[in-house]
Amino acid sequence: MEKQNIDWGSLGFGYMPTSASYVSNYKNGAWDDGALTSDHTVTISECAGVLQYSQSVFEGLKAYETVQGKIVTFRPDLNAERMYNSAKRLEMPPFPKDRFVEAVKEVVKANDSWVPPYGSGATLYIRPYMFGSSAVIGVKPADEYQFRILTTPVGPYFKGGAKPITIKIADYDRAAPRGTGHIKAGLNYAMSLHAIVEAHKQGFAENLYPDSKTLTKVEETGGANIIFIKGNKFVTVKSPSILPSVTRRSLEYVAEHYLGMEVEEREIPLTELPEFDECGLCGTAAVISPVGCINDHGKEIKFPSGMEKMGPTIQKLYDTLTGIQMGRIEAPEGWICEIE
Ligand code: PLP
Ligand code: COI
């Protein structure tokens, strides 16, 4: 297979159509067999559930070329599980988990020439998503749905790659205590757009949302979970209203079993922020992006790791995680899914 003629190293986090997407339709109470398509457009009713009431959920994972020249994905079973839970919360028929994993493999294989070469710094982003496609005008779930997977080659999510970023404590709420923060619903991102546009205008890379009920505890950012380092401790948030990040759960394991750290998943009061040595955002898109400073309404919380480079422990976590994903370090059982 010959790779596409792309300047992989200069890719940002953007969309370009690739060779094939995957599509399956739900009608009369059942999912059809699903197939690859080269049509990257969608035609639906003007009154579709997704257009009127935002009935949509999605996932994000990546395909990597390893040092051995294989193409792999990372823990797709966890994305299948999370999308299943997301769909149920929005009264959508979940796409079967085993079929999700098979569809990911099929679409990555069809786009193998778009998987960035090992060492290029880029990866193939995989975006499974699902939406209500039939007409609804009263507020109720649609009867028909479409599940699709698109792929697109991407570079770093934050400009500057591994350079520490500055984020701000958000002025808006992201997730209500009994709301949808724990699932990957498009609506969570629609309501974050105003906040992120404002944050960018003010010179911040992301919003850090406190818990909506008390505004006193750290939750997560608009597109990633947050992690902290305190001595030999890996500290991260426990909350029912954050997305259960696959990356964060993997890093907890890496911290404990590869780096011998103590892992704490617990409530983190905003007042504790100045006590941490290092901070980072973690997610599929973000990988681990170091945070050098958190701005709390003018008050700057600067981490000792500084604004020049990743702190030493976050660097070790980053090297180990990406080493596992790209075949340089042996992976725990079941983490790497090879595409034949
Ligand atoms: N939190 C939010 C709000 C996200 O959008 C994402 C991205 O998927 C994450 C966390 C990170 O999750 P994961 O590591 O599964 O990509
Ligand atoms: C991901 O990391 O896959 C996400 O969905 C986050 C999004 C902000 C790009």
C-alpha cells in the first residue's frame, strides 16, 4: 500500500475526506448489515431528530502505524462500550459493541494509505457517530438512525504540540449534576462553543469547568480530562459528570504499573490547584497536553513545571503511553487491536 502524498508533519487537527467511511442504518427496529461508502455526504429529512433536537452521540479514537510497520488502534472496545452508554442515555438504539469494533477495523483497513507513517507525529483520527435520521416534530426520539464512521489524518490538537498551554476557569457550566456530562453527546459540545470562542479571544487554549452545583471542584475541560502530579502521586478527578476518558483510565494504569506511582481518583477542590507540581489534559485528540498555567478570573496558578516544556513526570507518562500505542513498549493484554 502506497501512502497518500501528504505533508504529514504539518497537519493540524482538521478534517479532510479519506477513501471510505462506514455507514449502517437503523430502520424498523433493526440495524442493517452496514457497508463502506465513498460518499462523504449525508442526506436526511429536514425534520430529522438530529437537526431539531440534537439527537446525536459520537466517539473518537485513533489508528497508529507502529515501529514494526503494523496498523493498530487503541482499546476500541472501550469506545464501543461508551458509545453504547451514550446512545442509551439519549434513547437511541445502541450499535452492537462487537459490530462497532469490526466496523472500526474495516474502515481503518480501507483507509490504510491515510494512516500517517510511524514517526511523522500524525495519526489517523477515527470518528464514529450516530444520529436520529427520521423526522420528529414533537419532542421524542426518532424512529430511524444512522451510524457512521469517518476517518481523517490529524496532527496535534493544540497549536505548538507539546508546549504547555494556559487554560482558564470557565464562566459557563458544561454538565449539570444529573445531566449528560458523562456521555459523549454532541449537545455537550454545542453548548461549549460560546465558551471556547470567548476563551480563545482572551488568549486561553481551553476552559476548565468546575462542577456546576458548587463551582468549587475541578471537573474537566471542553475536550479532555485533567490530570495532576504531586510528588509520586498521579491525581485525577472522580465525578459522575465528567466523560470517562479512555486515555485517563489508561494513564492511571500506566502510572501505577509502569511508573510505580500512587494513583488517586478523587474530588479535587479548586483551592488545591496551587499544590500540584504538574498538570496536563488527556484525551484521544489531546494525547497529553501539558498545562503550565490556570487562570482563575485574573489570578494565575502557575505550575512549577513552567511554560517551556512538559514536566518530567508528565513527559514519562506521555512517552510510556505513546510508546505502548506505537509498539515501542509492550502493551497490557488487550490494549492493542491490530488491523490485518
Ligand atoms: N473529556 C471530554 C469532554 C472529551 O471530549 C474527551 C475526548 O474524547 C475526553 C474527555 C477524553 O476522552 P478519551 O480519552 O476517551 O478520548
Ligand atoms: C477526542 O479526543 O476524541 C474528542 O472527541 C475531543 C474533541 C474535542 C476533539
